[in-house]
Amino acid sequence: MKQIAVIGFGVVGGGVVSLVEENAAYIRAAVGDDVRVKYILDLRDFPDSPYRDRVIHDAGRIWDDPEIALVVETMGGVRPAAQFTLEALSRGKHVVTSNKELVAREGIALTREADAHGAAYLYEAAVGGGIPLLRPIRTALTGDRIESVCGILNGTTNYILTRMRDCGAAFGDALAEAQKLGYAERDPSADIDGLDAQRKMMILTAAVTGVLVGAEDVFTETTARLTVLDIDAAQRLGGAVRLIGMMRREGDGISVSVCPRIVPGTHPLSHVDDVYNGICVSSRLSGDVMFYGRGAGRFPTAGAVVSDVIAALSGACRYEANRVWSAPPAGFVRPFSELTGRMYVRIGGISPSQAAESASALFGDCAEVPGTPEGKTEFVTPAAPDGVLRQRLARMPGVTESAIRLL
Ligand code: HSE
């Protein structure tokens, strides 16, 4: 019998406990032994829960119990989750987590601690919810060289952008719906301002390269400024606005970004709607490989946690690549301002003819946008380094209502 403890009996932790109980037979078959939740650590009591007799409030009982082989950390946040994780790993107990913030922030120390004590530290549920993504990258795709990863990694913002497009919903109303459905983070600004997707890109990048970049290395832009006019403009350009995370190899280094982009209608990511996530992994031999599925929600995420529990207890995870992470060497992360791209721009507050004249003087030969609303000027810039585009934009007369990068 393998005994495990669950720390944090919230949405995901509760899902994990019920999945382990309900699917005991197939988990036993996969692990080669029975798996049972012995403790549930939480500050609260759960008098109505069928698992109330397993709820404890003293974390020390977990560390001191030699029967506990694995700890599931679904409490979220950095403190005290980091301390709890270190306590478990230092005693050789495996740790499985859905805690993106902790993995992205402390991943180097935690993967090293796990390695030093022969334990596994696994976090499949931290990226892409129920989509098997990190494990395929660290097993099935290791015979290939992954050149880039590009995807929609935040279900809440994708839900909001879809509702804005399909129902003309205002940003705030669509967010309230996503919160009601349980997709949003406790502090939804983590979703809206791109921090959740930023953390996921940091973890994905580390899964691909073994290097954990810092949050400051990821160019990150909020979705909060997007309006229904932007969504409409993207549709008139034949695409859709999506919050896109991107990691690309650039020579000996990489670039990493998270920002809203207009995705052309011919790209599969433009058709990823609602709470779904989609991730396109491009590699040298296989070309594009797409992953698609539910990126948030109780049971998709809990299912990913349970798959890690099985991988750790069966020993299967020993064969995964990039289990131990390092910090980026100097110059490894290329500045976003140097990367070339195009931008959709909307200007108000001056006459369209004056704005068009300034746009071509500053940017050169801009492409037109069909169906521009009365009194506005819209254009798509030619390709140029991002920093150059931003400098020129700052010199545009009138009011820059919108500037969205193209994929
Ligand atoms: N708030 C996250 C999202 C939850 O919307 O994607 C899943 O990580």
C-alpha cells in the first residue's frame, strides 16, 4: 500500500482526493500497488465531507510519517507551499503539484532538492490543466529538437475573449462569468495581466530547455486594455485576438513572451475557444505538433495531478528529460525589443487623412484594414523590431487606442 497526503483541500485538492478514491482499481493497476489518501492538510474542517476523518491541521504529522511516500501540494501560493515542499522532498517523499506560481518561482531549488534525495517533483497540472503536455515534451519528443512553443495557456482570458467576440460581452462581465465557473485565479489579475500564462511559459521553457528563466525575462503584456473594437478589428482581418505565450530558440539562446496577438484565421490557435487551451510545439523533425484540451477546471486539473501521482509512484518519471533545472547563462534570453514582427494599430482623435499620412511617414508601407469605423484610422505596420515599432508609435499624433501584435 502506498500512502499519500494532500495539502490544500480546495477545488483541485478535493478533485484529487475523490479521483484517487473512485479510480482505485486502475490506479492500483498502473502503480502495481494500492494508493490511499491518508492525510488531508488544511486550515479548515470539513464536517460534511466523507473524508473528514483524514483532515489534519499539523503538517509535521506528514513529514514524520514514514508511511507517506508522496505529497500532493494543491494549496497554491509561494508561502508556506515552498517550505512544505522542501520538508517533503528533503525526506525523500515525492511531491506532485498544480502550483504554477511556486514551480515558476522556486523551480530550480525544488528540482535540485528532489534530485538530491532521489524524489520526484512533478507539475503536469501546472500547465495546460488537463492537457498532457509536459510529459510528452520530456519523453516522446526528446528524440527531436524543439524549436518553438506557441500557445494559449490561460483559460480565463480565452473564455473572456471568446465571450466578447460571440456575445459582444464587456470584459468585466465576461470575467465575472469565468470566476463563477471556477476558472479564474483567486486574484484574477494574475489571469488578466498575463502572469498566469507567464508562469506557465517559464515552466514550459524549462521543460524544453532545462533552463528556468526569470519572470523579468518574459515580455508580458496585459489583456485588460482589449475592447470589443479590437476583437472586431481582428475579425475584419480574418483572425481572432488571443493571449499567446511564445518561446523560440534564437541562435544559442531563446526569447519568451506573453501578449495579446491577432492570430490569422488559417492558424489552428485562432479556433481555440472558451476555456480551452491550445499549444503548438514545433520541432526540427516532426514539424508542428498540436495539443488541445481543457486548460482549467477541477477535474481536468485533478486528472493531471493523478497522472503525476502514478508516474512518481510507479517510477515511470525517472526517464523524463530536464528533471533538474538551472538558471539562464548570461545573454541566453534575447530582448523582446529586438524581435521582428508586425502590429495592428488604431488611432482616434485626429482626422483619418492626417493619421494615415503620419503612419506612412513613420512606418513606411502599411497595410489597410477593411471596414474601419467612422472617424478612426487603422493600419497594419510592416515588419520591424518590436522596440522600433514602439518608438515610432510613441511619435504618432492623435490617440493610440490600440496596438496589437500579429502572430
Ligand atoms: N486561472 C487558470 C486559467 C487556471 O484560467 O487558465 C488554470 O491554470
